[in-house]
Amino acid sequence: MSDVLDKPRLIIRGRSVVPGVAEGEALVTRETISGWGGVNPMSGTVIESRHELKGQSFTGKVLVFPGAKGSSGWSSIFHMSKLRGASPVAMVFNIMTTKAALGAVVMRTPTVTECDQDPLDAIRTGDWVRVDGDAGTIMVWDRRPG
């Protein structure tokens, strides 16, 4: 594959929440995610009845979402998903809350927030995304670079 095809179509800059680098297929939602009662931590599947991602798993994906909602149980549910091998590989979110930040920290998942453009508009489900929590950057490709 040529170097031109390997260049990301977009680079988003933001603020690091958790350092580290990870990449994977994006799973994008415009809805906040509830931890307690909204996610099955054993499978990484969204189970919240009216959520647009109901039935979909974030396991091994880059989760792009507005932020966390619900109780302080959010971080423990996401930590359990990490222990079960069912967590996202990285996260990008718009709204910094203690729930979302603590969830990212306990999972030790590279996470970026406060982006220079709205990741919910710029990233689509299925895009290949590299989250660099060290540099606070998000690189986006239409497909996995080869």
C-alpha cells in the first residue's frame, strides 16, 4: 500500500486523560453510557434498553461517546469489563466527569477528551482510530492502514 493511503484522513488534538497508545475500530454513539444497568461487564455489551448501541459490544474497540451517566458505579462496571477482557482498547469522550475519568484510569485505557473538534462528528463507527494518550492526539483512517 502506498504511503498516501497510510496517512490518516484526520488528526484530532485534545487533552490526555490516561496515557498510552492503542488503536482499533471505532464504535461511536451520540448517547451517554450508563455503567450500572447499562453495560454487561462480562461481555462489554451495551444492555441499556433504549440505547442506540443496545446489543453491541465495545470489546477491543475505540469507544467514542459523549461521556458517562448514572451513578459512581460506572467506573466499577468498566473496571470489571477490563478484568474480564471485555473493555474498550481506548476511549474518546466529550464531557469530562469524575465517572468517565475514573473509569478510564481504573481500566488504564488510553483516553483523550476536550478535543479541538467534535469527535462525534468527525469519527464514524467502523473507522480505524489510533488514540495517543501520551500526546493527546487521535488519528483517524477510513480503514485499517496497511
